[in-house]
Amino acid sequence: MTISKRVLATAMLASFWACNPTEKKEEASSEDTIATFSYDFTKSDEKYEMPKILKEISGISFYADGQLVCVQDEDGEVFVYDLNQKKVTAQHQFGPPDDYEGIEKVEDEIYVMRSDGKLLSFKFGDKETREIETSLPGKNDLEGLTYDKVNKRLWLAVKDPSKKAAKGDDKLIYSFDLKSRRIFTELELKEQQFENVGLKGKDWKDFKPSGVAFHPQTGEVYLISSAGHRLIIMSRSGVPLKNIELDKELLKQPEGIAFSPDGTLYIASEGDGGNGYILKFSPTSK
């Protein structure tokens, strides 16, 4: 399989430097909300055991009715997992072995994020894969990827940010505009913002985002951390709404998070020695 690199034109580079990652995000049009959906994270509605090839499952995204698309962090291959048949029904090789951490379907395009922030995009079944340089500052370790339908941008959640970009234990989320190919600092999350929901000290320091997703009906941001086993819910502008400690036995190593359009939540976990799996959480209230 050939991989063609997308080369940005000089004018595009000039545009990028005019709007670099230190630039603040454009204000979103939606208002801050309160967390109106609730989930019982002490038990799941269903557990889907992954095949051996997805032992190291690292990212998931809604693909189609009753289906999720998955990626694992070692091989350049994506898988369609059918929730009703409880099995992989399709797969697609998009690149060589590497450290792949996030996946997102945007219309008919699949985006996969490498841990260094590089994006790879392709259409399922096509031979061509396009590489997209995001040009993030410094050396970063990224794990979360989702799509912001409001601004038509991919959000990239940073597990360990570059010292050039983050101060102390601040958490960073970048956004990448799919049309202009420009990168933005979307959110800078600071400890003092989250103290009112009980997230501070060691718990804050241990929180290292491994997955991110927008709730399809409220627009709220769900940010999950495998380190510290924690989920925070916030408005799209970063206002904290909920701080949830996750059961370490139920979710051994939560890496991926995704929603179906009706608000059903799916969390993917590596198996910690065993096969990976996906848990389903239905909303308990609205």
C-alpha cells in the first residue's frame, strides 16, 4: 500500500504561522450547559470482548448504526466492530506499524492520530492514505481524538504536553481546522478551575487525558484518563461540570470513548494482560 504525503503550500504555511498554536480558540456559538445526561459507571449494560488483534485497543468512534470503528496502538489497521453480531465485520490496512492512539469518522473520511500528533486520513477500502502534519509545538504525547461539528475541527487531547506549551500540570486540548489546516490551542485546563468539582492535588496531577468525545445531544465534553481512572465532564468552553472516579476493576485501562447518536456511551479498555474490551453505558436520565 502506498502512502502519499499531503504537502502544504507556502501560502498555507504563512497562514499557519499567522495563526499558530499559541493563538486562542475562536469562541464557540453554543452556550455552556449543565450535565443533563447521567450514567451509572459502577456497572455496564454490556461488555464486548475484543479479538486478539484488538488486545491493545486504543481508540473508538461511532461508525454506523450498531457499529463502532476501532484502532489499536501498534498496527496500522482499523476495524469495524458490529455490536449486534459481537464481532469484527470489516478491516482496513492504512499504514505501517506505529503508535496510533485516536480515531474519528467525519462523514465518509476516517482520521487516525499518531501519538506525536500526526494525522492520517483515508476512506475505508481505498488504497491511498494521506498524511497531515499538525505542526504542534515541541514534543507531545497525544491520545484523544474527536470531532467538533460546530467549528468543523478535530480536537486533539494531549496526555503529556510539551514543556514549551504547557505550564506545570496544565492540560491541553488542541483543535485542527479541517478546511484551513490550521492548529489552535482550544483549551488550557488549570487545576484551580477544577477544584470546585473536587479534582486537585495528586488527582489532578495524575489526570492525563487518554480519550475525548462530545456528547451528541448536549455538546458537553467527556474527557477520560486511564491514569488515575477518572472521567471529567465539562462544557465545550472548559467549565467543569462533573468529576467521576472510575472503577479500576470495571475499566482496567480506559483508552477510548465514543457516543452513538442517542447518547449511549461506549468506553474501550485495554485488557491489562488480557484481551481488550468495550463497555456500553446507557443514559439513566435526561
